[in-house]
Amino acid sequence: MSKDYLTIGTAGHIDHGKSALVEALTGTHPDRLQEEQRRGMTIDLGFALLGENIAIIDVPGHEKFIRTMVSGASGIDYALLLIAADDGVMPQTKEHLEILELLKVKQGAVVISKCDLADEEWMELLEDDISQLLQGSFLAKAPLFKCSAVTGEGIENLRNHLFSLQLNKAEKAIDDFRYFIDRVFTISGYGTVVTGTVQQGKIQLGDTIELNPGKIQVQVRGLQVHNQTASAAFAGTRAAINLSGIKAEKSSRGMVLSAFTDIEAGARCLIRISQPADQAFGNNMRVRLLTGTSEIIGRIRMSDESPGQKFAWFVGESPLFAFPGQRLILRRYSPMETLGGGEICFITHSQRLPIKTLKLSPKLSPGALYIIFNKKLISKTQLQKLQLFLGAEDTGLEEWQDIKGEIWYCSAEWKNERIKIIQSLMQKHYAKRPWSKGKALNEILPQVQIPLEFLQNLIQKSSYIIENNLLCEINHQPCWPEKWAQKRDILRKWLLEQKISALDRKAVRQLTGLSPEELDTVWSALLESGDLIYLHGDCYIYRNALNQMADKLTAAFQERQAWRAGELREYLQLTRRELMTLLEYSDNIGWTERNEDLRTAGPKLMTDRL
């Protein structure tokens, strides 16, 4: 008959009394290595039983052994965060708490150890420090115990509390078997033995399972659960498994035992990162990825960012085997500092988007499916095909817009990102060019990465509008800083003095005395505002001059219905080149119409002015 079990893990700074507390609770010293007992510090995982059904994992507190700490914390049901009364909150106290948070441990208690070494006043100050440390964490409202392994103070209260905790129900272990190996050794006459915590599912004597990386078939030859011979092990239990079909030297900490799976090890995996606010990931940063009981060194290649989370490719220096949704810790390669945590989305050995791998990974994280599309919009037709291929139902996408009979989807995060990009682009544009009315659409669209129809939809009910192929902020009032207002006035004055004439931009530099940079800036601003009109090639005309030409053309066609080009050149007093450039423009905008070698009034001459 199956039993119910609980796995508890310790956490805390080096020499804060974790091993001593475990021994006081259980009567068993968890340090199994002679070196550990000689040095008085834990350097590997230690284990002890509290009663028959509660296992306690003792983890090392030294910063050099964070990998081992993560191995022990993966899969625990309940955490004991120890803080020594004489030392108080220390660096590894904070880092261990952060790691427990990133691993999504949800329950625990706080233990002030060595309380015999502090007086009442000091304990009050320490409790205030602890309260500040735990604020906003999963331990914010956790029970606090004051204990001494030397005097026995508080030990019985803590032991009773642990016995009162709700145990894992063995009958609920219905998922496929999964087990992270944290220790490997050989017993004479039995062969290879591995130890670890059953993460999910169950295993029985005689089962044939898979060892990864490597997809090696092994058979369960013997089982011990919490130091007792057993016929089966269930989720949440500490189990020692005697394996046949594998030599000890072919297995190691970090490997995974599981039911047979189509997932393969790979050097590339897509991960979703959640990180502390004071940490940042640089693109191509070398990091250590800790997941389960394994550590892989590799580099982070960032993907598009979503609010509160980031997606990135992790490219390992050796293959990684993990399951979708498996929690992970990322640490700087050197110095070894915790950067953040997250979860595995999927693993591949390919440098391309692994659709086949995704098909084998149905438990994708929310938004992971969307990464396939490189953060782009996807049509309903494309989405349906991919859903059918992947067997995925919930994509985390929402219907956005129907364009030409096709419905398009995106994620709410992606849509919000587009809005943020637009806001950033417009702020930078107006900061650099405060006189500008707006930013050209042909500059905006490639940076926002959406078609015009979607931009129009996106800015509905916002502070932006589209006018004359510009994206404009409704409340923006164009203004000229004094320096540039002076340069503008120089050019305007010169332009107002010109007759109806096509303007050569190169010639204007010499005539106004403006530097190339000054002229380029003011010239483009006048073009954007519509004060300067582009005609053809290097030819431009001031708007007032162009409207004067329209008035003169109106007068000309009131005198006669049709004019030859030569006659208009004399009437308007223009050179041949100037006339042909201006007539070509007026033909295009409907002021004039050409019929063989004659010009007549166009439909817009009497009504439209620029």
C-alpha cells in the first residue's frame, strides 16, 4: 500500500547551523562525507529522515556550492530558511531566498538558529531585519521559530510543526515518471545506485525507464524510499534506485530518469526568464544554467522582451536535457552571481525554429508558441495549420483585426510592445526635431514591424493620428529653439525675396551663407511643414511662390483657354528649365492639363492652393 510523503529542504548562509538543526530534529547527521565532518561545513547534499514519511535535504551554504544547493532545492515541498542569531542576514541568506523564489517553492518557515548566542535586544533587531528581507516573498507570512541545536530550545515546536504539514498524496502521482539524479555510487553485489527526489509520477520494481541525455534503457532492480526497501516510489519521495543496464561511470549527477519520451537533448533551448529588477542580461553573455540537478555553461541570446518577462535562446557548450516548463536558475559565469530564473520552453539541436521539437512538447509555457512567429502577426489560416500540427489549443493569442477578409492574431504583450516602440520613436523624434509636425510613415513602419493597416488600427483611441504620410501626436505643438529659428528666418527671408523660380538646393547654400548641416536641418524642416515644395531632381520651390504661380496661371487661362509652353515661359518670365519643371508639377497636381503641345487649365486650378 502506498504512503504519503513530504520532502523538506534547508537553505541559508554557510555555518548558520543547518546540519546541526537537521541532526537535532532527526537524530541523524546529514553530512555523509568525512571531509564535511572534518571541515564542519556541508559541501554536498545531505539527507535525513524525520519519522517515516518526511525527508529533509540539507544543502551547502557556501557560495561556491550554489549549484549543489539548487540541486537540493529542485522538487522540495517545503523550505526551512535558517538565519543564525549571532550573524544575522548574510549574502547567501539573500541568494538562497532568491533562488527558492525563482524555483517557485511556495511554502516554508523561517528558523532563527543558534538563538542561545544572542540576547533579547539583539533578537528584536534581527527579527526586524528578517521582516524586511522577507517582505513581498513567499515567506512574508511564514511561521518563525527560534531554535538552538545546543540547548534544544524550539526544536520540539519546530518538529511538531513539520509533522503537522500536509503530505503529498501518493495516489495523485499520475503523471509520467520524472526523477533528477543528484548522487551516483556503486554497492558491491548490486551495481549502480542513484539517488534523487521523484519529481512526478511513480516507479515500480521491474520498470524499464530511460536515462538521459543518451536515451539509455535501464531497469529498476531495487528501490528504497526514505531508507526503507519499497516496491514503488511516488512523487515527492526521496528514493534510491538500483539500476541494471548501466555502469556507474556512465551516469552522473545532472542526468534524468524518466518514462520514455520523444524529447531529445540539445545544445539550444528557448527559455523564458524572470529576473530581479537589479540584474540585467547582456546579449551573448556567458552564463551558467542550473536546472534539476544539472549545470550547463553557455551563452544567452536575447529575444524580444515582453512586460515582466524575457525570452532568450540559451546556447550550451554541451547538450542539455530538460522538460518544457522545468524551472531554471541563471548565474553569471564569473563572478558567480545569481542573475535570475525562469523555465524551459523547449530544447533543440537545430539553429532553426524547431517546429518538430515543439510538436513533441505540448506543455509549452504561455507565449512560447508565439515565439515561433518571431513576434510577428499571424493569420487565422496559418494559426489553425500550426495548431493542428502541434496539437496545441491555447496559443495565448488574441484576435486583432480583419483585413481583406483575413483575421489576424497577436498577443496582448506584442501589441503593447508596438505601442511602446511608437511612443519611444516619437519622443526621440520630437526631442531632436521639436519643430516637426510628425515622423514619416516610411520610417515608422519598418521599426514597428507592422503594415500600415495595422498601424491605423493600433493608434485608434490613442494620442496619435496620421496626416500627410506623417504619424503625428495630437497634442504636439511644433516649436523652434532660438538657434534654429534664426537659421530658419535667414532661409525664409531669402526665399521670400525670390521670384517665381525653381530653386537649386546646392546654389542656396552659397547664397544664404548657411553651413551644409544648418541648411540640411532647416531645409528638411521646411519641407516637412509644407513651406518648401519638392518639384524634381534638385529643384524645389517656396510654397508662397508656387501659389503665386497658380494665381498667374489662373489669370493667363482667363485671357486664353490654351497656351503653348514658349508663350507661358514669356508670360511667367521663367527660364525653359524652370518652366518645364514647374509645368510637370502642375500637370501632376491638376492645375494644368497637357494636350499635345498645348496647356489648358486643370480642374483644380481655380480651387486648390497649397
